[in-house]
Amino acid sequence: MRSAERSGSRQWQTFAMEANENLSSARGDWQTARIFAEQGLAMSPREANLLGCRALLGYQVGNFDAGEDYLERLLENVRPSP
């Protein structure tokens, strides 16, 4: 995280948030995973990878409504516009 923050690049920071979310989720540390995903989405609300992570996290912890909401946001971002 420190290297990404020092870079000043929002893109690198969201990549670092996603990587940390993935590690936390793999460890079953749902709270920390949620924090990293939400911090990344606060910086880049349309980041597809983070939206997907957040949707999956919702489903993993049994919060299907949240999972569906984030999945819908993800789909809205990837659907082609007219």
C-alpha cells in the first residue's frame, strides 16, 4: 500500500486495494476485505474488479442483497451504452 500511495497514482492505489481485498478474503477476514474494497471504491466507484470483489464478498458472507446490488452495479458498468 505504501508504494502505491507514494506513487500518487489513483490506479495503482485501487490495484493495491484490490490485492489486499483478495488476500483478506482468501484468509476469511471478511471485515478487512470489506474495508479494502470500500476504500478502493471510494477512490474509484466504477472500478470493475473492486465491484466484482465486493459482490463476491456479499455472497460469501450470506448477504445476498448486498451481493446482488454490487453485481448489478458491475453489470451496469460493463454493459455497452447505446
